[in-house]
Amino acid sequence: SYDPIRDVTPISMAVFTPSILVVNSELPARNVQELVALARSQPGKLTYGHAGTGTPAHLSGELFKSLAGINVAPVPYRGIPALLPDLLAGRVSMALPNMSVVLPLVREGKLRALAAISPTRATAMPDLPTMDEQGLPGFDVLIWFGLMAPAGTSQSIIARLHQETVRALTAKDVRKRLGDAGMEVVANT
């Protein structure tokens, strides 16, 4: 019931995190080309879980299907945390969530990351190729987080909040912690 242009004032884009394509570790595909070939050999059999209709994970899945020319069935959940047990158990074949949510599971080997859905490789996973590098150019889904204040907030307060946000986000320990979680600090206006 609010208008994001009229009702809020931006303070700072804080961080962004790329979405990534992850599969159940038992799925035989080791890269995007193998996943596409598997999906084409079994039309409609593979599934992708998403966080609900219209969410970035859902739209990413539909974009993947369109760009790759594959038939993969969407399975909606009430958020990414709700779909993870089914993805881990193999009841869902794949998902395209933001990296920060699944990075610990990828590092533990419980999920296999096939691609970063960003224009460049992610700092947290520099060995993970992008979708573009694997033959799907223009597939870019960055999730960003920012700070806003109610419209009409004094410019001096906005300036102070921005200054303190930048100071906090660029602190070495904060930047490292966010980076380890798969997030890139932006801290701009």
C-alpha cells in the first residue's frame, strides 16, 4: 500500500549478492550444459524450487527455462528456507536462490553450485563460472539490499545515516564477514 518512489527516501544501497544455480548433489549434472542436456532428455521431469510466484528465484527459473529452451517444472514454496529440505533430499532438482542463502550448504558439499547468475564471477566463489561463461549470455540476477527512510525525513538525518552506513559497511571486519557470506559491499548513495 505504499509507493516506493513517493513514500521512501534512499539512504544507501548496502550490499548485493548474485543468485546462483544450485542442484541437489546427487544430480549427475556438473555444469550448466550437462544440466540442460539432462533436462532436454527428460522433458518435464526435473523441477526447480522457488520462493513463491514473482520472487527473484521464480523469475530466474523461468528465465533459465526460456534461455535454455528446456521444460522444467516450477515448485513454489513459502520462501527459500522452506524449499531447502526438499532440495537437499532430492525431491526438487534445482533452485536459483541468492548466493548468501545457500553458500554454507555449497561449501559443505550438500548442494552443488553450477553457475553464478551475474555478469562477473562472485568474489565468494571465484571458481564458479557465470551463466554467460557457460553459454547463456545476458542472464544476470543480482539481489541487492538497501536502506530507506520515510519520505520527508530531514536531509541532514539522511546524510548522517548514509555516512554511518558507509562507515560501518566499509569496516574491514564487516566487509570480510559480509564477503564470507557471499555479499558484496556497495555502500553508495
